[in-house]
Amino acid sequence: MPIRYRCGACAMASSCKGEAAMIIEPNRRYRDPAVRSLDPRFDDLRLSNASVEHLFDGCRWSEGPVWFGDARCLLWSDIPNNRILRWDEASGQVTPWRTPSNNANGHTRDRQGRLVGCEHLTRRVVRTEYDGSITVLADRYKGRRLNSPNDVIVKSDGSIWFSDPTFGISGFYEGEWAESELAPAVYRIDPVSGELMMVADGIEGPNGLAFSPDERTLYIVESRKKPREILAFDVASDGI
């Protein structure tokens, strides 16, 4: 299903005669009693006048949120329920956006604003085109099937980076059980050739990914280690 993009502007003008006064409603914030900040460091990461708002419940497992500011909507995965949901900012309504989703997990947007996602069931990374069609970006490495692509990010040069643990093939809760053909790893898709390159291995459970603001460091969550770790790698022009 395509995402409908829209843009618009609204203007408000007023005129007055003499010493007319404008009454401005003060900003009021109401905290959601169901949300508590357990670490004061979290408070430093959000705007002081921003509240945490409860948008939706009823998911078995929410993952992979991605914001479409131009469409004023939020998409995210409900992995075990095999669906992607859409929250509309204008109406506040939540509706199914893609069902089935192939047990989709992580999402992001590429440099052209298209949705890029990881699918556990099909063991691939895909892109949703403007017309709603699906383009497969990666499903094999050196002839062997990927495990279950998990999280995905896009660098400013257009390259697509994703983690590939075995979570989605370890059972039937978030995918479908299967034998692993590749060791867990992190990969990079070249923005020009589409070539798939392994950039990090030796990580038992590579999960969430993020670049530093200058994109010189790649952070990888190692979610199978105890205690869990965040690994940092220097980024080269074509890998790490």
C-alpha cells in the first residue's frame, strides 16, 4: 500500500483596531500516569515541554517505528501479529497498513523518502516504492540465505546497513524456524551497485544499529551477551 505524501500550509492573520489585546492560552502538560522516567538521564534526552503520549496498545510486540513527517503518520511493526500499523497524526486513528507483513521488524527511510524494512519470514530487506510495489534489496549473501534481517539504517551516502541475527528463524513466534545458513553479521548494501558486503561478524546477536552524528562511528547492540553491550566501530568509506 503506498504512503500518500502531502504538503500544505496554513496561515492565520488577524487585524485589530486600537489597543486590542491577544489572549494566548498557556501551555499545559499532562503527564501520562502510566509512563514513568526511571533514570534522570532520560529527561536530558527530551524537550522539557514535551510529554510522553500513549498512542496505542493491543500489539503483542511493537518494533521498528518510522516517522513520515510529510504524510504526518507513524508506521511500526507488530511482529508476532504479522502486521504493520499506521498512526495518523491528524485523526489520531490507528489502522492496519500492511497485513500480512512477513513478520516485518525494523524500518527506516532512504534518501528518497521510501520505506526500507526488514522481514523475518522472507529473510530479506525490502524497499516500498512510491506506488506500493516491493523491491527486494537483499536476501542472500554469497548464495546463502540471510537469517532474519532485524534492524536497518541509511547513511548519508545512500548506503543501507542492516543487522542479521537468527532471532526470526529460532522458532515460530516472530518468523519461521529454519536452519541458519550464515553466521550472524551486519551488512552494507552499496548505494550504486547494490552489492552486499559483510561489515561486521563475530557478534552472536547483532540487533539495533545507529551512526554517530558525524557518521564516523557505527554502534551495534549485542543483545545476546550478558550483560548486553553496545559495540562501537570506526566507519570507513565503504565499510567498517
